[in-house]
Amino acid sequence: MTWARQKRAHRLRATYRRLKGTEQFLAFYDVHADCLSGVFRRRKRIRKVAEAFRRLRRCYPRQRLFVILDNLHNVHDHPRFLALLRRLRIHPVWTPTDASWINLIEAQFGVLKRFTLAHTDDPTHAARRSRIYRYLRYRHRKLRSLHHPLHRLRSLSPVKLE
């Protein structure tokens, strides 16, 4: 940033007025491969989160999965969700309250936010989603991790909800 003359201040819409609602980005980060991926959902409901975890299991069919669950307050004590995780052989690791900084994905979110969301004013959710997925493809090209199983997360067909 530099000092420069500006004719008129660039204004963004107020963040408190979301006329088209919000979307949730359910992100997954493979620490060993430095691979970040995720899916967008309109709401963070049990059924939608469960579908995302079923897709995650399909990306890693025979591997032992430990998943750090951060910011999933509405599902952490839900018996059906915990039963699903046991069925999928996914071991949940819960972050302590107010300790998101422990989770390694937080550093990835800072970069993602700077590259895709800073100083933007998207007219639609589709435009924002497109920009985020484009950044993820760019990131994986730079890291040469284009063939990682986690990339299939978005392209997998929807799985049957129980």
C-alpha cells in the first residue's frame, strides 16, 4: 500500500447486511501433503457436515484419519454425528474453547482470505466460490500437489444420506 491521490473512496457494502444469506466453507487440510480443499454448504447442519465427512472418507478409503474439528459447536455432542464418525473410522480431535490457533488450518485460512476475500464485494455466492476454488487450484499447482486424493472432494458425486 502507498499514499496516493484518490478521487473517491472505494466503498464496500456493509458486512452486517447480507441480503442473500451466508455460506459455510467446510474445509479439510492434509497436514502431511500441505493440501487444502473443501466444499461450500448453505448451512452447517448435521446432514451437510455428515455428507462432507462421507466424501472425505471416500478420498482416503484405507487410511486412518484423525480430523481436528474446530468451530463445529453444533455437532460436537450430537449422538448421530458421533456414531457416523465411528462408522467411517474417523477419529475426532476437538480443539479447546478459544484455542483455534492450535489448528494448523488457521494459517491456511489467513492466506486464503488475503488472496480471495480481501477488498472484494461479490455480487453472488457463485462468484466468491469460483474465486476461492480458483485460488485452491493455483495453490496446488504451485505446490505440485495436483494429484492428491483430497482434490476429488469437490468432484465426488453426492453420497447417500442416512
